[in-house]
Amino acid sequence: MSRVPFVIWCELQGAVADPRRLASPYRRFRIQAGLDIDLSRLVGSEFNSKSNANAASSLYTPLIVLTKRIQPETIPDGQLPLTADQRSVVRARRSTACGRDVLLQLPRDGALRPGDVLADDLESVRIQVIAASEPLLHVSADHPLELLKAAYHLGNRHIALELKENDLWLQDDAVLRSMLEQRGLSVEPCVRAFEPERGAYGGHHHS
């Protein structure tokens, strides 16, 4: 099997998803670092004799174990989309934006935040955490006081909230939606990244 660096692996997945990227006369494509990679040298004749998916699966892709947070001083190799709930779990198996499995084995020193950069022991792979899109409720009101009261009642229930001057967002929940509508608030479902106030889960984490 061929062992493929993380960045090249992600680019190869994109080529598999869109075979037109393999259609050049020299069967090459360019990665972010500006290098030309000859696919035939990575997987031999498999792209001639097998489907693209089978050829990609033949590459040696060991599980990446992310063990620490590092300063975001360099361009990350990839991104790790996580929902707000997933960011509170520092030990779990996840999947990067390009579909590569990673195992989080991080110190239990607080929830992850969008922008955090995670690395393996040797810092040979650097992955940046981003907020994944998730189902939310967007709440607004005709008067700021009504929105403040809603935030107060939701806070008493320890509901994670993202707060703006004239809006708030919370994770989609039919019971809470009914409660807010009964209070005369405008509640609309939406799908977007969710970045609640840190006090909503107080830096707690789960195994």
C-alpha cells in the first residue's frame, strides 16, 4: 500500500468525488502547497483498471490521533467541523471536512472552540476546528426587553445560547419553540454554525 500525507489524501478524495479532476493528459493535479502529484505514481495502474473509489480505498490511511492543542501559527492541513455539542467532547472519533477519520485524545481542560488547532504528538498533522452547521432556532422580538426575558428563562434552563443585540439562537427543540412562541416571540428554524456563549456550558467537557 502507498502511505499518503494528509493534505494529498484530502485532495485525492476530491478527485475521486469529481473524476474530471483526473482528466488531464498527465493524470496530475495540484495541491494547496503548490506541488504537482502524479496519481499514477501513488496508486500505480489502479486508476486504469478499477473504479476511482476502489483505487482511493487502496491507499494506506492510518488513523490520525490528535493529542494536543497548539498555537495557530501555521496554515492548518485540514478542518474539523464540529457542532456545539461535539466541541464539548474532547475524546471521540470524528471526521474531517475531507472525510478523513481522526481520534481525539485531548487533555480534559475545557471545550474546544472554533479556531483551535489540534495536532498529533509529532505535530506532523495540524487540524483546525470549525463550527459545523446544525439545526437552530432564530429568535427575535419587537421589543428588546422581551428578548431579554426570553434569554433569562432559557438561561434558567441551562440552554446554550448565541446572543446578538437583537437576536438569539439556540439548538432546535420543539418544546422550547412552543414556549417562546407562546411568549409572543418570532421563532424561525434555520441551519447555520452555532457559537454559544461560553458560560452556557461553563467550560465543562465530556469524556
